[in-house]
Amino acid sequence: MMKNWLLKTLLALMFISLGAFAQLTPGQTAPDVNLPGNDGKNHSFGEFSGKKAIVVIFMSIDCPVSNAYVERIAALFDEFSGKNVEFVGVFSNRREDLPAVTQYAAEKGIKYTVLRDEDNKVADEFGAQFTPEVYVLNPQRVILYHGRIDDSQREKHVRRKDLQEALAEVLAGKPVSEARTKSFGCSIKRSK
């Protein structure tokens, strides 16, 4: 009896905590940011307003799922950065400070801007729950796609390349046919 009560209470708390952050969805406007980057400067999405799309990826140093995607994200960056698409990595986990994020980006050879989201403000405003989790924005910060990078943590099992397909549709001037997919990975470890 006690075990059932405890299990029900824990499940209820888990669902409440997951629902505590309203997720932004395709069609909504994302907030602008002002976050410190790995290059020593503060950055905002507004500085990328001349781009056709801005890919915002919530990432983590400690998450094995996020780490499994570093090379795939690099390949997407190589494919799309020359097509006027900006990539931005956002690190929101409470234990990942800017020096650690900067070192991680250097060690992994990350060529795009990475930002440190102190106190999870941006993750909370977006409603991001996982690493990795992706939002594709237009120049006015309207969300065009939200979800996963692809459908499997294991690259050899990937059948659907969701982010790649979404970006191809955006660049072709088409609406994203599947604008929302289910993200998976490690939960963002919030400071609050």
C-alpha cells in the first residue's frame, strides 16, 4: 500500500515538473537571447536576422545522447552553413559553466557559436526539456520546426533525418511538412 502511494506521488511530481515549462511550438515566436558565447562575446538571435534559418540546439557536455550527435550536428553545419543557415548550441545544464562549455567546444571541434544559458532562462522560455533538442527559427524568430535531429541515437539505425529534411524544406521556401517531432535524450538539469 505504501509503495503504491509513493509510486503514484513520484509519478505525479514527475508529470507536474515536466509540464511546468510550457513548450514553444511551431508558429510561435521565440524570445531573443543575450548570452555569453565561447568566443568571449555576448550573442543574441537578432544578430542572425540576415540568415534564412537559425538552428538552436540545446546541448550538454555530460549527456551521452547529446555527445552521440556532435558529429552529426557538425555534418549538418557543414551542409547548411554555406546556404545561409546559422547554427547555435545552447548549454543550459546547471553544472556546465562557460569555461567548461568553451573547452568542450574546442575539444570537439565545434565550428558554430555555443552559448551558456546561466540559470536555464532560455531553456525555460523555450520550454526545452532534453539534450539534444532543436528549434529552427526564421529570421523573425518564428519557430518553423521543433524536435529531434533524427530518429535514432545510434547513427546506423537512423531512418528519418528530421532536421535535415526540415532545413531542406525551409530553404526551398516550403512549409515544414513535419514541423514537430518528439525529442529524446537527457533531461536538462535545471538550477532551480
